[in-house]
Amino acid sequence: MYTNVHHSSLFVNLFLNIFPESISRQPLLIYITQQDDRDRIRKHKQAVPSSPMPPSTTTSYTPQDEKRDETFDVLKGIAIILMIIGHCDFSPFRTFIYSFHMPLFFFVAGYFLKERPLRKELFLSTKRLLVPYIFTAFWLCVATTCINPTRLKSIALASLLGFRAQYIPNWIDAHVGLLWFILAMFWARIITSVLVKSVKSDYILSIIFFLLALIGIFLNKKVFVPFCIPQGMCAAGFLFVGYLIKKYKFLESSYLIQTFPFLLIIWAYNWSAGGVDMYCCLFSSGYIFDLIGALGAFVTLYILVKQCYNRNSFLWRSIHFWGRYSLIIYCVHSVEHSAALWKTIVPHLNIPLDNLTLLSIFARMSFVFLLTLLLLKIRPVREYVFQIKKCRN
């Protein structure tokens, strides 16, 4: 399925149909209203005092905060919560979760991707992704030493190599676990940034990203490649779609409504087929259809959040928190997922294994939330590891 040459033309045609060169710019009145604009202006005026005042010790809104679209933080919050639930073997929702949860992160990253010189993109991506990777890999080794010291050498080697693939050489018996995502995001950002700056034709770019995905799928199955480069090659196509969404203002156009039923049908099909396992480059319906199906889920959630989001609601504020600090949460969960042996702990607490799933969901969510709050209080970690200059509730 993955190597058929005719998929290339299908991929290009679908891309160019969804993102035409001259796309309608008419806003969708279902989720963009004049009242929203008035509310944002009113909140901004309240945040900026009209006369000089002493500095406040509490965090207030800034013009940068006003420009930030909280919808995307909420989308990431939904995805990160579903990811943790999916790792708890919650089988009734597994295929639903795996149909879009990791692609959503790459869509959002592509949406906010800026065309920068390669040197600057390397510098920023290293600070924002590789530094958290090294920090988390270190604590993963510490946790392994405490729980299972015999595995330390294997985990340390896998972390140094950034190894996660279907093809496993004889000399390595561990993988990097959930940290594959951070490395894949790093490579996807670099690849996409270089290509969109170098190649001006979206038609040619679509072909290039499709071929890169095919190469990534092949390498992941047949060849040892370190640092999750194959996953990054596959993820670059998702990042590119997010970039196109922003470039052609797809989410604010009337064309969204015209394509929405088609995207929804493809998502439903992919959901029933088993979803996407991006960590091992497995696409149950083929790369193209899984990408379009995940796009359908992304668009659906975007519209729902735009319609329903209320920042004064405790529920929405909680989800927004999980999304705004999703990278810290992801890193904490990466260590917890590898170190917490729930099936070993539960019997000692005289809790039936039938309750393991619900218990692990509660325990993991609580642990990750509390440790994230702790890390946000540690200024060097917050500012120099995760590049968060100001913590906002």
C-alpha cells in the first residue's frame, strides 16, 4: 500500500484541492463573531492601565497574551489528556484516540511554523526540544536506576541513540520510549523549515513530503537509523499540512464548510481501521488517508472548541493548562510511563486488576499534574529547560 507510485498524484491532487491557490477568505460566522472581538478588546483594556502604576506581583494579561489563540492550547490539552488515557490500555477508546492524537500536535506545530534561516531554526529547535529531551532522558535513567538498575545501560544507550523503530538490531534491547515524539518533532521542524523556504511550489512540496514519508516508512522497517529520523520524515508531512492551513487561512474560510463532510468521512474510516501509530510509522489506511483523516479530526475539534470554549469555566481552564504546558506534561509522563510498573504495584495494594485501568488513569493524571506544577515553580527548569519565561494560570 505504501509504495504504490500512483499515491503520489492522489496526494498532490488532494492537497491542492483542499488548499487552492485562491481560497475564499470569508469568515465562518459560526465561530467568529463581532462579540468575540469586543470581548478581546475589553479584556485588553482592562489589562493595560491608563496611568503609571507600581509593578504587580501577580501575572496579568499582556498584548502578547491577547494575540495568542487559546483554541490551539485547548486542542493540545485534549490531545495530551487522551494520550495518557490511551497509554492506560483503555481499549474502548484506543482506536478513536490513535486516529488523531499525535498528528494533532504536528498540525499545530506546522500552523505556527515560521520561515526562518536554517541556523536560527536549528538554534530555536535545539533550545525548545533537544534540551527538554536531554533533561527528560537523564531523569528517565535516574528512575530506571531506582527501579531496575540492570536496565540502566540499555536505557542509557537507547537515549543516547534516540532509538525507536520496528527494526531492532541484535546489539540493542531497549528503546527511547515516548521520547521519540520530541526527536521526531525536531527533525520534522528542520525538514519542513528548509523545504518551504527553498521550494516555492506547493505542488512540488507535496510530492517531496510524500516521498520523504515513504522513505521514512521503509527505513523504520528495514534499516537502523538513530535519533528517530524516520519518524521525523513521516511527521514532516503533517507539519506541512498545518503550515498550509495557516498559509491559506483554511480555518477562517468558507471552503472549510465545503470540505468538512469529506474530511469527516475519511476520519471515520481511519478510526474504524485502527488509527495511526506514528512512533513506528504504521499507517493503517495508508499515509495519505491517515493524514487526511487526522486532518478531519483536527478540523472537527477546532470547530467544537471555537463554539464551546469558555475561559471562565473551570473545565476549559483545566484543559487549557494541560495544553499550554503540554511539553512539560509530556516529558513527565514519559518518565512515569517507563518507570511506574502499575501491574506490579496494584496487587500489593490489594486492588483487583479489573480496576487497573481506572486506577492508572487517575494515578497518572494526578502524578503528572502535581509534578508539572512543581517543575513550573522551579525557575531554572521552567526558564532554561522548557523556555517558559512567565508562568500563567
